[in-house]
Amino acid sequence: MNPIYAPAFAAHRPERAVEIHDVNGQFQAVCWDRTSDQRRVLTHAAHGVNTCEIEPGGDYVWWFDADVSGEGIWLRQPFGGGPSAPALDGVPPGRQYGIAFDGNGDVAAINVGVGTASHCYLGPPGGTGRLTSIAAGYLSLVDMTAEGRLLTLAGRADTDQAITFVRLADGRTSTLAGSRDRRLWPMEFRPGPRPAAQLLVVVEEAGRYELGVWTEGAGIVLNRRLPFDSEIDARWYDDGRRVLVQHDRAGRSRLLLVDLDGGDIDLDGGEPIVVPTPPGTILDLACAPEGRLYALWSREAVSPRPLVVEPARDAGTAEVPTVDPGRRELWTRQPYGRIHSFVATPPGAGPWDTVFLVHGGPLAHDRDNYDHRVELFVRAGYAVVRTNYRGSTGYGPRWRHGFGHRVGLAQIEDLAAVRDHLVDLGVASPDRVGLCGYSWGGYLVLLAMGAQPGAWALGLAVSPVADYLATYRATTPALRELDDELFGGTPDEVPDRYRDADPMTYVDEVRGPLLIAAAVDDERCPPEQTDRYVAALRRRSVPHRLIWTDGGHYGGDADEHMAVVAAMIDYADTVLDAASDRRISTS
């Protein structure tokens, strides 16, 4: 078994924790007795488990039982094993938008997406839930105060519903508004009962990210002394006296402890303490009740592995694993900034056949972490490039937002610029460069194959957005809200932007060859829009191959994922070998 995320700990029984592991190719919840260091698989869910939590008392584990479309219910199961039952009766099936407990575990809240709204339910664990609030669109439940008096939910950070508070006594709500110039994210309530609730927040303003504390009745106080130039995540540490910060920048992570000057909320304490971790990426992080940090860590040539850090004891420089000589970084200068890429190459001298592995999101970024797809392509003789185009996180607000709503087009311009740079450096063969992407990365593959047909020798797209307008109408509320932010409005409000970004707009320019893999039950990128795009390729006799897979947007089990990667490598080999044969026959 291999852990997929950091553990979740029982607040009042720290010897008990729950994790998600890869169990025979499928994610399942695993109970961990820290005293004996014994682990036991708890769930055997038909479609796997991607989200779980443990009650503060440690007696029960909650896990979300989803179907292939991503909808389901929360189940509650004894830590020691036994049958599962609904965690709260009366809660309808829906999309998982978060859960929270009060400090003692006497009250639980569940937020589910039902239709186009977020429904929040409250009740005793294992009892009956009552509907507390309904909000239009997508809001995620973040936390509950220790005394069970107040909930906080996160909306889109630049809207009037950036942060929503629900008072559980009467269901009344209040909000903190964000804007395009001041985005807000709620982190978590300060632990312990307090006369006035205090919420840790992150604020993006004036091109930087800052920590802040919202106090009930007083508003937000920011730490102006410690700005960050790229995204941060934060949580309370040491019973709320300090804040643990994960700072992700240019594909790598660092951890900091920020002292709150004895607990005052002015956040103007001493200098932050750097928590020693090896260079690379912290994929997930949790803090045990006693203060020990549990992380899932990786770097490019090192597969994810648990990392345990004790900030009170560990000091100095962490162990640095050996770096593979076939790994390098590339910075491509453009008038609007530098494009950062991670490049992996096979042994020997270039140029090589090259594949861009394009990340999705777009609010994500490729990191200094292990990716089995990179390893498989490199073993097959390909150079693999992972580029953090404009719109990626990890490089500051201007890089994340500053592309003028030219969705898709700005991103493929960056990919083409890096392609040209690699050709000039002798890394990539100019006529043997392809694109490979999943989800929104697959969308960029299809867009580039039509909008830049002369630049790319082939495209490999898995679960892509192939018809943007059709996908927008049929996808989840959360993704529609993301599109509204990216494009600056809905398709009805800014139709030209959606048309310019739509792969269907350029489908008549596609030369191929293309391999497209799509899931029959994909709730995010529905199969009907893929059918429409492929039919257009077929009418024009564009060389392509279509693979249908089982499951939802994230596919089936590990074997099926590996089969898709193998099919892509085989297709790339066949296409590029055929191109070589054509050049030889005409020379």
C-alpha cells in the first residue's frame, strides 16, 4: 500500500489516524494505529475513496462514497471495523463540498452540491441532519468553530461571496467580499473556545499574498511585514499561537512557522522560522496533535514518500537526494516574463523526439515532483517538457491572472515559445514535437492542434474539453464558476472570448494525427462533446484514434491509467516512425 495524502488525526485520541492509500490500484481509506504502527484497510468502495476524515474522538471514520459521476453520500464507519451507515440521515446524494466538526465531535456539518446550489446540513454524527443553509453556486465548507457556533464557507475569491459565515443558532449568514483587486481565502478558525471567533485568512492584494486574521466584530488585520510573492497555504499551529505556512514558488515548496507574538492578533511577531525539508514538493501536509508534521514529499526522480518533521527538534539542512543528470530547468524569456519549464531527457545526446506534458487546471502548476508518465515517456526515448504557462499558480498574481482573458490562446503561445527555445538549444527535433495533456491540459492540446497546426507533430488528449460551449452547459457548477472567472463572464456575456478559445472553432485547421481518450461517464468533460469533435475530424479524414475508457473524469483503476499511457506512447512511436519513413522515401 502507498499513501496518497497526508493522514488525518483524531484531535482527542492522537494515536488514531486515517489515511488514503493505493490498495491494489484503487484508493481506499486505511486506519492507522500510531501506538502499534499497524495499518488496516477500512473501506472496499466500488469506485474507490478520495476523501475521508476521522471524528475528534477517534471512534469513527467518515468517507465519501461516490459513484462514477462524483455524486454520493458521506458514510460513517467504526475505526475498528464493522458496517458503515449514513453519517447524517436525511442528507441527499450530491457532490462533496466539505465537512466539519465542532471541537468535541458532538456536532457535524456536511455541505453537498445538489443541482446548481450548495446545501449545508447540521446534526450529531450518526443522527439526523437538518438543512441549515442553501447558497446558489459552488461554496466549499471550510471549518466550524470549536464551540459549534459558526461555520465558514469559501466561494470564489474575487466575488461578494468570497467568505461566508453561517450562524448555526438561527441559520443567518454574513459575507466578506473579495474583488479582482483583493481576493480572499478562508483557512481555518483559531482552535479552542473563544468569546469572539478568529479566522485565519489569506489575502491577495497589490501583487502579493499576505496572512491575516479576521476577528468577529472587528474585521481583518493583515501581516504587512511578511508578504509572499506566490501562493501560500496556512493553518494554525501550537494551539493557535503560531501559523504554519506552506509557500509554493516556481515548482518547489518550503515550510515556515510564523510567531504571533504571544498570541496577539496583530501578526507582527518575530521573524519566521524555516522548517527544514528537502528541496522538492510537499504534495500534502498534516499536523498531528502533538505538533509533529506529516507530509507527502516528492521530487522529479523520487516517487512520493512520507516525510515526518518535528519543528521543535529538527534543525539545519534536510537531506538532499541525488538529482538525476537528465533533469534540468528551462526559463524562456518573453516580453511579458519568463516561462518556467521542467525538462527530462533520455541518456545520450539530443536532439530527441519531444513530448510536452501539459498540466491542467489551469490554476495549478507543474512541480519538482515525480510523475510516472514522465518516467514512461523518457524510458521510451522521449524528452518530456512540463511548462508552467501563463495562468499557472506558483509564480505570483500577475502570471496567474495577467493574460487578458485570452483563455487558451495565451497558454498555447507560451508552449510554442518554449518549443522554439528547445529546438534552438538542440534538445528537441523541430519536426518531432508533440503535445500530451489531461483534462484542461487535453483542451490545450486540441486547441493548439487547430490554432498552431504547423508547430506540433501530434496531439495526445485525455478527458479533454473538446467543445467549450457544450462543456460549459453540461459540466459541474464549480467548473462553470472557474470558467466565469477565467473568461470574465458567461458565454452569453462574452461570447467572442469563448468562441476564440474553443477547439471547435479551429477544428477545420487540424491536420492531426490525434489520439483522444475519453471516459464514458465523465461529469466534467461530458462524452457528447468529445463525440462532436471527433465526428468533425472524421468528416475531414484527419488521422486520429479514439479510445473510450470506463469511469468518470479521472478514469478507472491504475491498470486502465497505465493502459492509456501505453497506448499514447505506442501511438506516438507509430506516428513519428511513419513520418521518418515518409522523409526517407522522398529524399
